Amino acid sequence: MSAVADFQKLPVSPEVRGVGSRYAETIARLHGAGYKLLPLGDGPDGKKPLVANWSAARGCSVATCLGLMGRAGSQMYGIRLDGLVVVDCDTDNAATRNYVEQHFGLSPVMTRTSRGVHYWFRAGFYVPTNVRLPDISIDFKTGAGSFVVGPDSVRPDNGQSYEAAGAPLGFAARLPIFQATPPQWQPGSKRAEVGNRDRHLFRRGIELALVADSEAEVFEELCLLRDLECDNPESVSNAEVRGKARWAWRNRDRLYVWGGRNSTFATNRTATAALAAHKKGDDAALLYMVLNQNHGHRPGKLFTVVAQGLIDRGHLPFQSRTRIYRDIRTLIEVGLLQVVRHGRRSQKEPNVYRLCLPDQSEKGEV
């Protein structure tokens, strides 16, 4: 016997029974697609769950969900957001839509709410903070401890229903991945505090995995960022960092797609002018091109420059180590390369650099 047929046998009010088939069918369909459902109906707007400790539960069956809703006279149910992100727009205007499209892309799966729109995504690796701007109000809801009102629900206070505004919600695997870029850490910024370091390093590891050539490279750079960007870095072991690097490298394909070597990169006109004005600029231009193509796509990225490594990896196969280090000095002189941290020569530790433009480098080392 179907879940909808089961619902028809429950002792519910005639008002609920008369309009219940639509949301009951949607509940049954979404449960079959693997979503975790919650019966709602408490409170004046009907948005509160009808089950206690719902975040610890595994989700309700269709019969339980419909039964509790029927006894409460509710037409509201929720969908838990395990592995999902819902962009909850409480302002319904062109500015909000443009903001979502420019920063995250629009999902074809949308639900119109009483105040705006829900955009449905699969979870990525980063969810930003809520947006509060003039004429724009956006919340981001995700994780097992969050839920949103499901489509075809009907609010008890105003009678408005949650209607599909685009493609109907179906299998989660068909949803686009939510893509948001975490803010870049800048030298001199507040370091990641104990308690936030784990999340910070996971994010940084993913950033590195999208542009690195190997897991070993992700690990090496992530160790460097641990030392530069985290409080008490000595308490974060290399084994912990290696685990994050391994996870990020193995999951890079399902995150953002970067064109890798088959892509273009930009060179600022200020950079070419600075090189042209230096007597050794033509020699240093090739090194700058290599550094820019490897690191210039992420403003403020920190990196080391090891001459032998550039030669061995085929970036500058016909250059000598002496010339590469001379070109490094030239790039520093013209203001295109900045020393962020000097390495300890006694331990053969390389300097840490970042790319910049002449007007930015005048601020000095950090």
C-alpha cells in the first residue's frame, strides 16, 4: 500500500485531507529520492518541528511524517540539509538574483517562498556568512543541523504555499555543487586561532589542491601555511596536515574545476612596464611569467622559489640556479615580488614570497 494511501486512513481533519494529496505525494517522492524529512506545524508560522531532538534523528518515514502533520492539522514539512546548501533569499528583486548569480551561480532547482526564493545546491567545501546589504538579504543553510520548509507546504498564518519556481526538487546528485570562494588570507591578517585552525587548513588545502601538481606539493605548501597563518602551529602535527592534504587532493575533481595548463593567465601592464624599465628586466621576464602562471591566479598566494626545483620540473630547464636567483633579486627590485618571510639559512629554509605590483610592494615586508 502506498504512503499516500496510508495517509488517507489517518484520523485527520477534513480540511487537511481535502488539500493533502499534493504535499503528501511530494513528501513520498522526496523520501524515495533519499531526502530526510521532518514534520512541521508548531508555532504561528508552522515552521517548528513536531518531533523532539530532530537534529539527532535520522529522519522520519513518510507515514510518521504525514501522521504527525495530520494530527497537528499541519500542511508543513521540512527537509534536512545533510550534504545540501540552500541559498535562502528573503528579498525578491533583481539585485538579489544578480548577487546570487555573480557569486555562486543560479541553481535550476528553486522553490518560491512567502518572501523570496530558495536555490538548491549540493554542498561544496565553503559556505559564506549571511549577506545583509541594501535591498539584499540572503541566508545560507546547510548541514544536518539545518532544514528548510519543503516544496508544496502551505503556511497556516497566510495560506501561502511553497511553489516550485524552476525545475522540481529531485535526486540530490543532479543538483549543481555550491561554489563559493573563501576570503583570501593576507599576510598581516589575524592568524587562525586554536579551535578554528582545523577548518582553516581544510579550506587552504582545497585551494592548493585545485592548482597543485601533486599531493606532495599540497602537503608542503600546507605545512608552510600552517606555520604562517595559525596560532601555535607547533601543536598541529605534520600527520594532521598530511591527512588534510590527502583529503583535498583526492576530492579536488568534484570541487571547482580549474583549467590547469590548458588555460590562460593575465599579465598586468604595470608589470611589463616595470620590467621594461630595468636593465635586467628582459632576463627576469621569463621567471616572472613562470611565477605568474603558477601563482598569479590567486591574489596574495604565498610560495617559495627553489631554483633547482624550477629546473627539475621543466619550468626553466635551460636556466642556471645563479641566474634564477639573480632574476629573483631583479623582480624584488622592480616591485613585482615581495619577501613575506626570510628563511633560516642555517636550516636551508627558502624565503617565502608573494607576487605584487610596484605600488603594492612599497608597503614593505610583512
